[in-house]
Amino acid sequence: MRYLILDRTFHAIMWRVEPVELFLPYSQMMMAALALHPAPKRALILGHGGGSLAKWLARRWPDLELDLVEVDPSVVRAAEQYFGYSGATGHRMYVNDARAFFRTTDARYDVIWLDVFARHLIPFHLTTQEFFAEVRSHLNPDGVLAVNLSSSGDGPARQRANAVVATLRTVFPLIESFGVKGPWQTPQPDAENLIFFAGAPVTMIRQPEFTARVAELVAQRRMPSEVPGLLATRRDRDWPQGVILTDDYAPFDLLMGGGMTDDGPPAMAPLQSR
């Protein structure tokens, strides 16, 4: 095995025997977004990590045009040097902040994977209502958004997850949620990756149809074989109301410090938007 670890969190794991296969259950589940779009042609990954998603897509979906955005050039170098991702036909790498990237392009995508959240390394400006509106503006009408949010499952983590869900729903009213456990036992039994799917197909597709489409892609070797089992992690109960996060405050900074409640921001002057 080879690992990319930041903030005591696995950002990428590569099985050397099968270096292209997706090892982490959350990354396997993220690929279910491909079953929600009838024929994706162009996609975007925000957050490169070890390049696991990009490598797998290059092998299994070689005709998919893919843009990759990663803010940290050292992460891009690590993916190339240690995880075997050196680009592929139809792939373009942008070393940039996600919001800065959106300001430089009018491209629209069939699938957008948002994979930039890990424990406490959460860029607040990528959790706000304004950011999700930018994401929506870069989706095609039948496009799909897939979001990965790592959560320890404790009180503050639940509060942060509730805030992200509440904010996401102001832009994408209907979302599908899945809570995927990691491959190993951890000291935090409730820790999981929360996977959210949003976009027009989510509002139209029914669960049996989605399940059948996943099975069809597995049979074609265009979907990780683990995904049908992971569909059982779907969250049926509704999410509690959370804080709506906006650019007017540094919301995750406040949530991390316990200075915000589910009733809204504390009574204080807005922080400068960054």
C-alpha cells in the first residue's frame, strides 16, 4: 500500500498490486455519479489528492473529457511521483483555487466531483451558498454534483455537516445522501464519509432505476464492483436544519471554534470575505 496523509487523514491510498483500482469506499461511492447521468462527456474534479479518481476514470472512461483542479502544487507532484498519475488523453490539470478557476472559465460539465473536505482542513469559501451557486452555473442542465464530506460523527462534526447540507439545499433543493464507512476500524465509531449527489437527475431518477443503472455499469466494468453494496448506506431520514453559510462570514472558522449555533451567526460584525 502507498498512502497520502494530511492532518492524520488518508487523502489517497494506492494498492500497488492494482494501482488503478479505487481502494477507499468513499471514492468508490463517488463514482456512482456516473450512473445518474445518461451519457457524461465532460467532467470536473475539484481536489486531486493522489489522483485516484482521475487514474480510474482514465482506465474505465477513457473518452470522458476531464478537468482537474488542485490548489496545492505539492499534491500534484506527489500524485505524479508516488501514485502514478501523470495525466491522460483528454485530461487537463489546473493548479488553482476552485473559485478562482471558475472565474477563468465558462465551461459546463456533466459531472462535477467536489472532494476538497477532510476533517478540519475545510476551506470555508468552498462551503458557502455563493460557491454552490457557482458550481450550479457550471453544470449542464442534466449535470450531477457529487460531494465528499469527511465527518468524525461527533457533535461539532454533525453541526458542520448540517450546515453544509442546509447550504447546499438552498441551491440544490433535493439531494441524495450516503454515509460510507472507511475500510478500517477507527477510535471514532461514528466516523464516516458523507457522500451527497445533487442536480437535475437526482430529482427525476428513482431508486430502483438508479440501482439498475449501477449494476449495468458494474457489468460493463465502468463502475467499481463495490458500489451496489454501498448503496445500502443511503440516508433515509431527513437532515436537521443547519446554519446557512454565506460569504459574509467565515462560517467554518466560527463553527470550528463553537461560535455559531444552528440559529445563525453570532451577533458580531461580518468578517471580511476572502
